[in-house]
Amino acid sequence: MMTLNLCLLGFIGSNFASIALQPFARKAGAASSAQAFIRMVLASSLGSLVGQAFDGTARPLATALLTAGVGCLALVLFSEEGRLFRRLLPAGTPQPVA
């Protein structure tokens, strides 16, 4: 079960990254770089904390995955104001020129 969870994280990350970059269509390169930097800094910091909590079992990793998943869902619900799976702009709408 844990292996499946870790394999599916790749799909989640890329989909949420594209959703997060949608408002920055004109400057997607800079926004993507900033997002990758923040993601790497947070991942290395949190990864070191999970590594320090290692006690010979998978419990620290499972706890970290559960905590991160619930926290991410809470942040997405907060940022989307409780509405999931909706488009920012309707299909076929041209991008606004900034």
C-alpha cells in the first residue's frame, strides 16, 4: 500500500503544479522556478525531520505522509474556498494580456 501511495505522488505533484501556475500564464517560467525552489527547500527540511524521527519502522514516514496529505487538502480547500475541480477561466476563453 505504501509503495502505491509513493508512486501516485508523482501524478499529484505535476497536476497541482499546473493548477498553481495557471494564473501566471504570461510568466510561467519564473513562477515555475520559484515554485521549484520553494518545493525543494521545504522537501529537504521536512525530509531531514522525518529522517531524524526514524526508529527502525515505517511509522515516521507514514505519519509524515498522512500529516502532509491532510495539510495539503486543507490548504487546497482553503484556497479554493471549498470548491474543488473547477476551471479558473472557462474553456476556450483567451488568456488576458497583462
